[in-house]
Amino acid sequence: MGLRNIRKEGDEILRKKSKEVEVIDDKIKELIKDMIDTMHTYDGVGLAAVQVGILKKIIVIDLYDEKPILKLINPVIVKTKGKQEVEEGCLSFPNKYVKVVRPDEVTVEALDENGKKIKVTGTGLLAQAISHEMDHLNGIVLTDVMIPGTMELVETEKAKDNKKK
């Protein structure tokens, strides 16, 4: 299990655009495994490589259902449909939640970890997660897309315990 450090709000790398993956080699496959381990450790639904400091167009998504974890390399959104207003958080913005408007349906084309072309269409939470992670690949962060005035800070149990001391 390889855990990576998640880059947090204010880190300038989160504002940079990610670059295409030229070759899917063992190093890229290891990065994808590390990203999945990191996402699961922090109870995330999705993670972009830039969030662990790597400017590569790679995202992983796990909705914790019966479906396999999505591993998307060089993803491109080819179609969107509808709109949904949703509450959203981000591993790079811990304990902050905002409201955003995302497409209700998203179709993305990408490569899987074996270099095979895949096409994925997601609705609801999957559409939201794909849109969120795609923003990261383009240097767009949560606060850029939030509906103004909707940020809510949620204190963790650890923060509450520290206040008691």
C-alpha cells in the first residue's frame, strides 16, 4: 500500500493543468494503485493525480458500490446532459462543503490502465465525481465552481476534542 500526501488548499500545483500520459508503464500503474489507496484511506470518492502532486491526466473514482473502481487516463468529456445542484467536498479542502451545479449526466472517453480505449457514461453521483475530478485536471478547484455563499465548515471530532482541552 502506497499512501501519497494530498495537496491541500493554497498549494499552487492544484492550479496547474495536467499533462497527457504518453506511456502507460509500471510507474503509471503504481501511481494509480497509490492513488486508490490514498483515496480509500481518506474516504474519498475520487482523486486526481494532481492532488498527490503529479501533473498527469489520471483520475480514479470509487462509489463504493458493486461496480469496479474507475481508472481513467487522459479522460475527455465528450457529452453532458442536464443539471443537478449538489453538495460537494474535496480531499484537498478538508472539512469544507459547498453547493455546486454539475451535469446530471456525463460521458467521458479515456484509456484504462492497460491502454485500452473506454467510454463511460455516469449519472447522479458518478457524473458529479467525474466532473469534479476533470476540473482538477484543468487547474480548477472547488471554490472556483461553488455557488457563492454556500461554503460550510464541518468540524471533525479531533477539532472538537482540541477545543475542549
